[in-house]
Amino acid sequence: MSTDDAFAVHPTGVIAVTVMLVIVLQLSWLHRALAISWTAKATRTLPLASSPALVPSSARNSAPPLDGAHFALSLRESMFVAGAMVNGSYTLSLNLTLHHPSPSPLSTPIMHAALAQLQARHPLLRTKVVPYDSSDNPFVLQVDHSLRIPFIELPSSASMAEQWARHRGAKLACSEPLIRILWQPQGMSTQVVFLLHHAIGDGRSLSCLAHDFLSILGAQAEGRSGLTLPPLALMQSCDDVAIRAVRSHPLRSLRSIAHTILCGIRGRRAFAFPIDAAAAETFVTLKSNAPLGLTSQFDATTTAQLVGACKDHRVSVTAALGAALMHAVADMAATASWPTSKVSLGTVADARSLGSVDNSPVAREHLALFATALPVFSLLIQAKDAASESLRWPTAAAYAEHLNDCTQRQDGLVVGLLMGLNMKHMMQAPRLTMGRPTLILSNSGVLPKLQTEYGGVLKVSRVHVTSNQLYSFPKVSASTMGGVLTLNFDGVAPIIKPNDLAILQARTEWHLRAMAAS
């Protein structure tokens, strides 16, 4: 463990950040300028197309997805696209296992028909990134109705891990599909991997895609061929929704800015998992990064006990997870002979629930990038109290209050814009401008749509979602699919040591079981 302050927010930067954000929220041209400066590197050697009519990201929901139509990228979308072309990765993956009563209940034609229907439902799956002859928009999304989702069927003898790593780490190329599916039949089960580019989706989007796809396959496997999912319209980007909401409520937004900065200051000198200086260069260039993933699954009885304990203490399950994680890190600090441990916990939230311009939430089944972050939550935990049962629930209550305050102010809208404006720095170095948290918890409901069974024939197990390879700290995401609590612990080698991730997993499990029994 380390108390390295290289990532902390210094007071001299607070005023600069505040002034910058106030200006940026009102000047749309500055958004474009920041995107252009980062995308210029990726466009130097690309042939540019002519300049057909361009639909701005703010008008996507009013434009029909006609073949050949060009849609401008939002700020965060353009950052992810340029970063993927320069460095590679920025790909989300959802790995799952399908169980079926016969070795091959689904034929190849059925698979392709299901994929075609999936593309008909989600317009962004029929788009590709192309260069555009405009200084304001070096890259755009072009609708191509002839685009087909790559369906890659692997022999049972092939290494799924190797294929997953190869496809996931590949650089983004213009005119390529932004999604692909790996499929490996293994007798009575099938390994499935969905790979989605982060520019057009997040973890919730990916689970929605998997749910739609499996719903179609389940109906086919059961002999029902009449299931047709209605097509969805394009929608505004998260940045456009956030900018309009921020401009509509400037005072609330200023309070969010102040709270975000104060939380960053409070998180200074918090424990951070050590980064090997020799590995930093390879990490930021994504040359030899290897995603580390560990999964913990609690049975239905333990899950129900934990939910009941949370109700008794009047906190959410998310708050209990945050408390368990923070005390797990404090345990690790205690074994390293540190007398005190300040732990800072970042939270990934779902901006769909924050509401759009008319204060109505964004439809959850849409494919879109709407994941955002909340201000970090920091707590000083004495080493002797790290495993104390009496302090776990107070920690959960404090974290719950933090989450509630952030939701009331809709801090995620402002912090989401901060993420976009600072994406350039996040891609260039393993750090966050507002302070590097000890770890991060995904509160965005990564698997809200998936079911354990489809059509009475297909059963789903061993679901794991992995985000892009840019985190310099562990990320933990949770799901309660089928009434069973599942935790995914993700890190990146060589930044995170596998042993540290394993200890974090073990200590978190211990604390959660203790909380469930209390």
C-alpha cells in the first residue's frame, strides 16, 4: 500500500478547476476545441471523406437513421474513439456461459437472424466510425445498413482467453463494426463473449444487448419464431443531456462543482494500490496490459440475509458493499503496519436515472454511453477498528448519505462533464485529475436486464463484465441476477498485483458475510 500524493488535488488547482468548469459549461465551442486537439493525432494519416450533412449529437433523437447519415460524436465519444485508434482497447466485454439440454440447439442461420434483429432494434449497431472533412468533427458515426455484426465461432479446442484478449485489445479501425461476438460451443454449454466499443455503450448497455439477443435465441430454441423486438430510435448523448440540464440549473451545478472539489481535497493522501514506476509507461500505452478478473458469488440464502440486514439498518445494498470494500482495504493497510488508513471510494453511477432536459429518466433499454462518476467518498479508518463489527454499519450509513446527497444534487451530470473534459489526461497517464481513488464501485446496475433463464431452454451462469484497460485502481461491480449476489473484481496487470486483488476479494467476502449474519 502507498500514500503517494502524486494524484492529489492541490489547493492552487481548485480555483483553476472551478473557473475552467464554469466557462466550459457555457461555451460549446470549447468542447469542440478540446475534442479536436486530442483527435488530431489519430487523423494525420487517414484519408478524409467529403462533407455530407452532419447531424449534431444533440439532435439524434429527431433524426431518422437513414442509410449513409452522419452523426457527430459527443465529447466523450470522440475521446474514446481517438484513444482507441491511437492506443487500442477501450472495449467493454461481457462473458457468460449458456447451458442447454442438447449439444447444439441453435444453428448458424438462427444466430445470424438473431443478430440481424438485434441490429434492427439498436441503430448504433448499424453505425461505423469514419473520418470527416471538418476541423470540428474529425470523426463521425455513419449509418450503414449493410453492416453485419461479426459472429466468430471458435472450435472447442481454441483458447477463449487468448481470443478474448486479442479481439479486446485490438485498435479501432475506421468502417469496422463497433460490436462483435465470440461463440464457443462446448457440448452441453456454450461460452459467449460480447465485445462492445466503449464509445457507444457502457455496462448497462451491454447487458441490454445481451438480454435482447438471448430473448430472441430463447424463443427460437423453444420453437417460437414470432418474437420480434420493436426498433428503438436514436437518442441524445449523455454529454448533451448533461449540458442542457446544467444550463437549466446553474446554481445547483455550481454546488455540485464545489462538492466535487471538496471531496477531492478530502481524499488527498488516501491509500492507493502501489504503481510500479517501471510499469507505468507500458500501462499508459496499453502495450502489455492484462486484465485481471476475479468473481465472488454468494448463494441465495446469504444474499437474502444481507438484503435483510441492510433493511434492518436502513441502508442500500450498495452502501453495504461500499462499507465492506473500505474495511477490506483498511485490513490490508493494517497488515502493512500503517497506524491509520484513509480510504477513498469512487462510485460509477447510471446517469440515465438523473433525468434528461424535461426531468424524465432516459429509457434504460437504449444503447448509449450514460455511465458517469460521483464525487469520491473518503473515510479515515483506524487500523485497530478495521474489522470492528460496530463500525461497518456506520460506514455504510455515511456512504449511503453521501450517495443520497449526490443524487439530490445530480452531481453525476457535472462530474460526467469533468470526466469528458479530462479524458485526454486520463488516456495519457494513469491518474484522475480530481484525485486517484483507492478503488471504485460500480453502482450503475451493470447487469440489470439479464435473466437466469431464456425460453425455458437456455440457462445463464458465470456472467462477468470487464471494462476498458485504463483503470489504475481496482474496480468492483455487482449484480443480483437471479437473487444471487455476484461481485466482479477487476484490475489491470502490471498496475495491480494479482495477490493484492485476491486479498481484496477475500477480505470483502469476509466483511459481507459478517454483515449478512449481523
